[in-house]
Amino acid sequence: MTGVQTCALPILEELEELRKQHEEQEIILDSIPAMIFYKDKEDRFVHVNKYLAEAVNIAKKELVGKTAAEISPTKDYWEDDKAVMASGEPLRNIIEPIETPEGTRWFQTDKIPYRDRAGNIIGIIGFAVDITERKKAEDDLKEKQRLNALLLDSLPHAADRKSTRLNSSHIPLSRMPSSA
């Protein structure tokens, strides 16, 4: 074995280990049921997971290098991203609609600063979870509460009924019917 070969072997082994680590990270990111993305300071996607690619119906490799405006021109995500990069503070619980091939979906998004090893902000990392079903249930509940309030307000003596409990434990004993 030559000197070059003995030097190259550890390097090749290290490269193989890095490739395995990268592959494992891809598997983990693609297994998470949330959109995960890294964007640089120019609003370009650096990395996305499978869930995001499927949500916008664009291959992962095609998303890298594109801006959010190129993918969804009707929504301006850039303002939130700039605020996170300027402040260095995360922005959490952003509730917003996103147009997908299946129609409008609601997502809860968290954005955090993306820092290099020296601590410099080089972009943002985002996590977006589909909350469409939760949002629909909340909206349905609000509508039912609104309709119940309208119904109560339309009943005669509604003000008296709102403060009166119709529970026998709250009726004075003198008014309780006597048992025969």
C-alpha cells in the first residue's frame, strides 16, 4: 500500500460516515409530519423536507434555490422571515392559510433564526404543522356558540334565564314539590 493510499483510506471512510449521517438526517426530516425548511438571507430555500415538497407539489430538489414568492406568490412570508433575522428572536404560532393542490390548508408555523457555527444569522428555519382539522373544529364551535347566544337572546326573559340555573339543587326547599 502506498502513502497516498494510506492517507486516502481514512478520508474515504470519513466521507462514507458523513454520507450515512446525511442520509439518516434526510430520513428523519422526511418522516416528520410537518413542513420543515431552511431559507437563506435572500429568501431562497436551502433545504426542505418531503412533507413541504408534497404540500406544494414540487420535487424537493426543484424547491432548493427558489424563493417562497416563486412558490406562493399570493402570500408574503418574507416579512416574518426578515423580522426573525433582524431580531434574532423566534416567531412562534403563526396561524396562516396555505394554498395546496388539495385546496386551502391552515398551518401553524414557527420560525427561528438559522445560525452558523459562529452564531451569525444566515437565514431562518421553519416548522409548519397542518392544523386544518383543528381550525375547522374551532370555527364550527365558534359558530355554534354564536347561534346558541342568538337563540338565548331571542327567548322571552332571556336576561333572567342567563343568570338562573335550572338545577334543583339551587331551588329553595320551600319551593320544592312535596312528595306524596
